[in-house]
Amino acid sequence: MSQAILDKVEQTAIKENPPQFEIGDTVDVHLRILEGNKERIQVFTGVVIALSGSGSKEMFTVRRIVSGEGVERKFPLHSPRIEKVEVKRSGVVRRAKLYFLRGRVGKAVRLKERRRS
């Protein structure tokens, strides 16, 4: 009984058409940032290294390199703060989680690009 109620509440939070991307894709995540009474869009660019959760609790992790230091950020897929997710390029991967990229430096971090037909 209570699980059915929770499912109905979660359905209201789920986006109609969530962004389509895969693990290994380089994406631009456009976020709405509130500063006082002003709102602006900030772009976080990086490689999707993990997807986790399901339903309204689905998350994705994006990793990028900033001044030689690796930065990871987790985003809720169905968050109203996410304006859009643009796929810049697709990478060829054979894993569900790309945590091995954390230990790599320089050119070794790059992934082969998937050819689109």
C-alpha cells in the first residue's frame, strides 16, 4: 500500500523526456544557479563516468580536469535545476563504471571516439 503511494509521488518528479546519453560520453550539463535574486546558467563539461539509482533518484557522475586536478560532480537526472544535457562526443567503453580514469593522467584519460553513422 505505502509503496504504491510513494511510486505515485515519485512519478510527479520524473521528467517527461530525460536527456539521452551513455557512459563515456563527453557532456555539457547546463545548471541553473541562484545567486541572491538573480538566476544564471553555469555549464559543467566532462565525461560521464557512472550512472546510479533508478526512478526519481537516478544520478549521473561527471568528471573533468581543472588546473591539473580531477573534479567529479554528481547530478540528479530529474532535477529541475538541470536545464539541459548536451552530448559533445561519444566514447567507446566496455565498462559500466569508468572509475579507472581517476588514476590516469594526461593523454591516458582520453577515450576513443565512437563513430556515428
